[in-house]
Amino acid sequence: MLAKELVAMNEVDLLRLCQTTKCAQCGVSLHESTTGTRKTADGCLCSDCYFDRFDEELVAHPIGTPRLHKGR
């Protein structure tokens, strides 16, 4: 964003731009360098909540179920 665009913005848009995003699950303020920011269909999540949810999905739907393959 250019400096000219920032100066031209009204107060409401400036506040919206600077407003911190909170995790949709635990409510912690999101910062990419400390908590991580993961965008999902349910909103933004911190890395801890995202991977907790991801772990639940992996347990429910395991990847790499062993199967027998017939060789040719």
C-alpha cells in the first residue's frame, strides 16, 4: 500500500486495517511470527488450534491405510 493511499483513507478504514485478528477458537490475538495465522472456512486460527483440529481429523480419517497390492 502506498503512503498516498494511507493518507487518503478515512478513519474507519484505517482502524479496520490496523485491527488485530483473533483466533476463532481460543480468542488469542494472532501475529504471524508468534502464534501463526491459519485461514480456514471457520475463520482465522492460531497454529495450536489449527493443528489440534488437524490432528483430530487425522485420527478420524487416517492417511496411508495398509493395503495389499498385486504386482505385475
